[in-house]
Amino acid sequence: MSASAADRVVIARIGAAHGIKGEVRVKAFTATPADIAAYGPLEAPDGRLFEVLALRPAAGTNPDLLVVRFKGVADRNQAETLNGIELSVPKERLPKAGDDEFYYADLIGLAAATVDGRALGTVVGVQNYGAGDLLEIAPPRGDTLLVPFSLAVVPEVDIAGGRVVVDPPVGLLDDESDQDPTP
């Protein structure tokens, strides 16, 4: 029986088919991309299990992109049906996070507050658009906030206490109503 969604960590996402022999492009979310093969069968949200038979780095500049052959996927038609599937493993199969290291899954759901105690909302995601990790925080009302996930901006992460502390740089959380209207 598979672990519950809360006990699983997404480690990769299948992309487009690659070639005609059933290979697919896979975006790895692990520190070392090839490690996706080391954690045993990978599970899709619908319960299907995927076993990595072979992998290699994809051509290009993105080191997290692999070309993967999964057991039972023999042609391009089968490979094309897999596009967009996220693959996860039970958290206990992953190495323990070191000091000042966190699995994104551990951050989701934490309460976020400023250093002076003002509640910001709840961490709903961790994004990376190429310039570093960002915590996505959903306030009680309004649009989500993107906060740089660095020691300078997020000086405290307390997984056991269920919170992160944010020390926003000037202007990050300023409301338009708080700004000086004079040029």
C-alpha cells in the first residue's frame, strides 16, 4: 500500500516524449538528478509505479533535465501519455535533511510571520524561476506573496513549531497605501 500524499515527496516530473523508443524527458527535483533512479519505484498520483531502466543527461544547459526509459514504456505513443505526471517516493526513502536543509514538502503548510510577529499567511509552495528559491505565501486575503528563501530574508524555519519567520527587505511587503505619494 502506498504512503499517504503527506508522507510522499515529489522528486521528478515527466515531460515530453524523446525519440521513438519510449524515452521521456524528466525534470528531476533532487540535488543530484540521476538520484531519481536510486529511490526505488517512483509513484504517480494515480498509483502507477515507474521503474527507471536507464537515464542520461539531456542535451542542453539544464542540468536537472534527464532522458529516461521506464520499464514497460516501449514506444513514443506510450511515452506521450506520460507528459506532466509528477513522480514521488515515500519520504522515508530519502536521506535525512541536514542542518539548514529542508524538503519543500516540509515547508508547505507552515505559518509565516514577520520578525515583529505580524502574520503573513501560510506557505503554499516553493517556486524557482531560475534565480533561486522563493517561498509562496498565501495571506488570508489577496494575492500570494513570493519571498526569497534565503537566510537573510527567512532567518528562522521551525518545522516542529510549524512556522517560518520572514525579515523582508525594504519594499517587499509595503502596501501602496503606506508609500509616500511625493516624488
